[in-house]
Amino acid sequence: MDLVVRCERVPDHGETIVSTGWLTNPGGKGANQAVQAARLRAESVLVGRVGSDTFGRDVMNGLSASGVNVAGVTVDPILSTGVACILVERGGENRIVVVPGANGAVGAAELKTLDGLLQPGVVLLLQCEIPFAVVREAAHVAHLRGATVILDPSPWGSVTLTAGVFADVDYLMPNEGEARALAGTADLKEAAAVLLGLGARTVVVKRGEKGAFAVGAFESPEVPAFSVVSVDTTAAGDSFQGAFAASLDQGLDPDTALYRAMAAGALTVTRPGAQQSMPDEAEVTAFLEARLCRGDHPPKRQI
């Protein structure tokens, strides 16, 4: 559950400021990405864990209402539902602290559930808000089953870097800060090369209003962003990844999937909140058609 506090700016060390408003809304990287995929008409199944508290019930109800299959979500009788505390500044930028709760107990039971869902053609989205050892095992099993694996390495501090750590990952999708931190270099091209060297087949670095930097399965590394007025950047990366996964699931090539992901992310930042801000298929299609008519960086392939 996201606990969102709006403010003109984040406080300095030791400073107290007055909020301009607050709200709660269902979140979590995995849940957000599942919702976006479902809104783009992909069959979306979530495997994970929540608590038996009010937050857990609200999260599950919201997912079901968005068309996500939650049969693979375990209800933990002891641990609380995970919480994200989010500060959103006037310009839309955010800072997030995650309390894992039941997410930290995801393990063997969830891996068994996942194994029953995997087959060639399935797209698996993974995030690092659950134990990284479980993430690696899930990626490995999915790779063996012929599924496509997408990893959002966030929060990056939970990632254990070893040789070939991303060998089972088809698409590694860090944001700019995560890519540099994981690779240990400020140069974005060098960072992408390092991450490829750790086993990832393709790296897509999300750069917000600067677009994306993509190496591997794409025609061009520099992908510009669509120009929009940002209200709240919360879940923009999740929208991007959910849309990219849904597009691959529908048989679109990676370049086309990337443009659709850029459109979904752009629409998401124009609205407050996380899951409620994510666009559906009709909105993404209309947005792209309008931008293509204006000549706003048309793709090399038909969207």
C-alpha cells in the first residue's frame, strides 16, 4: 500500500515541513506492473504475498477490479502487507521508502505456484521488493521453461552482484540511477556494457523525461521521451515495464513494444497516484495516433 505525502519540496536534514495533501492507494512494483499489463489486455497473473490486514484486502480487491488474476497471491497470517512511504514534490519527482512486510517472506511456496504457470511464450516480470535469491531462482526456472524474463532491479541495494547474475534475464530495466549504481560508473554507455557483461541479453535504462537508453535487441540506443506535463512520477517505471511486457506478450517486436511503453509511462505521469494513473489500451492507442500525426519521433516500425 502506498502512503503518499505531497509537499512543495522534500525536507532537509532535521527539518519539518507542512504537507500540501496526502492519500493512500494500492501500489507495489509487482502489483503496479500487473495492473498495467492487464489494462493493455494481457492475461495478467500475480504471484506474491500480502498480510491478512486491511491493506492486504484493499490491495487484493483493487487488483481483481483491474483484471489481474490474484489466485497466486498468498495471504500471510502473521506479517503485515508491504508499505511504501512516498514523498511527492510539486514538480512530480518522488522519493520512496519501502517496508517489505509480507513481501520479505516470498519463497518456496510462491516459486512452486510460479512453476505451474511457466511455459514458452509467457512473459515473466520480476522486481527486487522480494528476496533476491527468490528472484534469481524464478528467473532461472522461467528461462528453463522458455519464458521471456524481464527484471526491474529495484531496489538495487538488494541485488547481489556476482558473475553472470543476470544470465537468465532477457530484458534488464533499471532506471538511470540504478544502472550507474549497479555498474559502478557514471557513464551510461559504460554502465549498460557492464550490465550486459553480467549476463543480461538486453538492457533498457529508463531516464524519465530524457527517454530511454536501450542496448541489445533494439534498432537505436537513444529513445526520446514524449513531452507531457508531469504531475506525479510515481509508478511511471512500472507502467513502462507493464506496457512493454504486454506488448511482447501480444507478439509485437521489441522496438514497437518500447514505443508503446514510452507512451504508457508518459500518460501515467500526467495523473496523480500509482495504479489509478495507468492508461488502458484505448488511451495508449489514441495518444500514439495523435503524436504520430504531429510527427513526434515516429517509430521505425508501425505501431
